[in-house]
Amino acid sequence: MADRKGIVQISEIANGVLDPVLAKRAGINTMLLGMWDEIAGPDFAECTRPEKIKWPRRTGADSFVPGTLTIACEGARALFLVHSQDQLIQRLNSFFGFPAIDRIKIVQKPVSDSRPRARPVRELPPHRQKRLTDLVSGIENDKLREALSRLGRGVFGKNGSNG
């Protein structure tokens, strides 16, 4: 909420506190953690977690040297991750915007997913579904229209919402 004076989102405060700690202890930031599902892709989002980035020590005025990302991975999925690590490194470097990572170190251990699972959205009553369809019908971009439809189903599907 940047347009209101004096109001700051809690996520901005939390990221401001957490990022320096994560950067010092693990070499990662909250943005990487927040985007991990998209970076890892659907095959590895649920069974992996970035743990730390180890940057090599610089000697003198050498140029930048890419780091090694340690990833926690559950069980047998680690074998599949090994075979997909080149693609993952490319996605990571696209995320960073430069060749920041050149190796991945995989450690097998449980990856606890403490995030609440999204509940499936119930079907909308016909009058609410029609209202939602009307609202998003003018949007030309298919992905944006579908994303707004999912959001609308979630909002209109709650009890007591006006629709």
C-alpha cells in the first residue's frame, strides 16, 4: 500500500528483517523462497526446499564466481532431481538475472510442508457463475482471465459474499 502515507505491509517489514539474516546465514533471500515453487516446477516444488547458497571465497580482484545451491529433497525424488539439475540451474540463473549458480548439492531429508493446502473451490451457484463470467469476459489475455476467474470463484464461493 504505497499510495497511503504511513501504511506499510507486514511482508515488507518481515522481509526487511529476514533478508539480512537469511543472506548472512544461508546466502538466500525471501524472494527465492517465495518463488521456489515456480523455479522448481511442478515435479519438484512439493519435495524440495532451497537450504543455502555457498559462495566461493574471492581472491583479490577476481571476477564473480558462481555459487553452489544446497537443496533438501525427499527420498527417491533426489535421483530425478539429479537428472534435472541442469534445467533447474538455468531457471535459478534466470531468476537471479545472471549466472549466480553453477552447481547444485542435493541432501536427502524430509521437506516439511507447513504451508496450508489450498482447499478446492466449490462450484458457484448459477447466478454467481454468470456474474463472474460477465466480469471477466472483456479480458483478452487467456491466462489473466483464467487467474481472475479462479480468484473470483474463491471470493464468490465464500459464504455471505455479495455476488
